[in-house]
Amino acid sequence: MVSHESLESTFPELSLIQNKDLRDKVSRVWKTAQDKGHWARLEDVPFTMLFPDSGRLVDHTRRITKLAGAVAAVRDEKLNTDYLIAGALLHDVGKLLEYELVSGKVEKRRSQTQRHPAIGATLAQDVGLPPEIVLIIAAHSHEGDTMNRTPEAIIVHHCDFIDFEIKKTTQKKGEQKK
């Protein structure tokens, strides 16, 4: 089982969450997902399986959290930064149960009927995170297009797609050069 200290090392952005109880719950969601998904190392989980060599989920999660924080820093609206950072850190946590490592290769878990936004939202709800953070996780992908996103959920949603599109585009260009 991953420790809180190792999670803080993997995700230094956890320290941006001012509320200690909230920070601990975010860590607990990651620990629960890692245990239930049987991942020995978070570093083994890919960002996406939609294109090859997408990079690591850990790196994607850190980029989204930094992007979301940067957007919040230039907004005049009153945003709940703790909720924003928590939601950014957890937006893809459900991938630990959507994917599995089989004979050294990552595959979609055959028994999984839900996608990672729903899985992650359920994990967060089970740990007792506020509904606003559960919404950020549930609404970060296309599944959220019919939901009433909060400003924090809008930020995470767009930051996620910025990173996805840039990774996908640069990956395709890299493949063409080969």
C-alpha cells in the first residue's frame, strides 16, 4: 500500500491544498484506487490508451494540477482553490480501476463497465469528499458535457483537454518523423 509520504513525493501539489483533512482524503482516494486496482507503482499507469506512448498518468495529473492553479491565479472570480486542486489531482484516479497490468502490458480491464470519471467520482464520494470535488471528477471528460459544471470543474475540464490534445498532436508528429 502506498503511504501518504510517498504520495506527497509523487504529487508535491498536494501541499497546495490548505485544508489538511481535505488533503488527507485526496491521498486516501489515491491509496484506495491503487490498492483496488492492484498497481504496485503509480508510475506504471499510462496517461491514456487512446494513442501509444502517451506518457505517465502521474505526469499528466501534475500538469493538469499546475495548469488549473495557473488559471485560478489569473481569475478575478472567487474560486475554491482547495477544491480545484483536489479535483485536478483526482480527475483521472479512476484509471487505476479502468486499466490493469496483464503480463507486463497495460490493458483496459475487461470486467470494468464504467469509465474512469464515474469510477473516480465514486471513490471520492466513498471517502467523503465534498460533492463539488466529486462533480469535478465526474464532469472532467465528455461524460460531463450534460452536467452543470462549476467554475472549478470547467477549469479542470479544459486543462485536461488542452493537455490531451497537445500530447496527441505532438505524439502523431513524432510518429511521422520515424
